[in-house]
Amino acid sequence: MQRERKLVFLVVLTSFMYGLSIFLNHGSFLLPFPLFDGALVALSLVFFFWNIRDLITFRKWFFYLYFFFICLKFSTNSILWSTFFDDLDYERFQLSQWPDIIRGLQLLLFFPMIFSWMFVEKIARRFWISIVLTSVYWLGIFAPIYFFSFLAIPLVAAVVYRYKPTNSLTYLLVLHAFFDLMSLSMLAMID
């Protein structure tokens, strides 16, 4: 087993053990989905150092777009901002234009990120697949169908994984897909 696969397995196992411990104590299964974005950024840094030779020589250049994308995603996390701001400042920040600007950058970055990943993986019809998956992601802007934004990355991971990926960074994409699906399931339980 590759070290990337082992790390992803340990993260998934840790998430389920956390959910199981809450289930045993309180009777409901709950995963720490607000922490998934921070964990994804931290694990991306680990993957970066494990693949530093390929990343410095730009053989896996798509990772830079992906890393910027998940950093933008993490920067919209309410737990991150609530640690820096008190309640009043946090409310002012949420009412300002900054969260919308960050989400807009994230929306604009989605297409180049997945297209570059599919380009490096030499996936056939990558342009049209990227347009369809970007459309799915952008549908998540609308409140009644917000869940589409959680389904886009799992669909990207399924497409990339179907074509037998040639790099170890695909495990990070699979972990991102797992986190998005688990976040969606936790939000569905709350709604």
C-alpha cells in the first residue's frame, strides 16, 4: 500500500471512530464535518512534501490550482473565522462582501482546476466533462439545491478514478470526495 493510500485510510478511519464515539455517548452518529476543510488543507501539505520533486518540476502542476481551491474553501469555513473574531466582528464579516468574493473566486477556479487535473491525466473529452462538472458545482450557488456543490468533487473523483489515474495525488481527490459526501450527509441530517 502506498503511503498516500495509508494516510487517506487512517483519516477516514479516524473520522468514523470519532462518529462512533459520539454515537456511543449520545446516540447519534455525527462526523466533525466543519473540520474537514482544515484537515484537507493540512493533508494537502503532507502530500505536497511527499511529491515535492514532481511538484517543483511542474509534472503535477495541477496541484497548485487544487491547493489554492481548497485554501479558498477553507477560508469560507465559519470555524476558522470564529476563532479570529468575536461574535460581533464575525457577524460584520459575514455581512461584508468578503465571503462572497472568496466564494466567487472559488467558483471561477473550479473549471481550470478540474480541467488541468484531467489534462495531466490525459482523460478523453476532458473539456466537455469539465464543463458539465463545473455546471454541477455552480448549481450549488442556489440555496434550494446547495447539495450540488457537494456532489461535484465526488463526480470529479469518479471520473478521474475511472480512467486509472497515474499519480498519487488522486488519493487526495478521493479523500476530498469522501469529505464532501460525508458533509452532505451530515447537513442532510441537520435539515
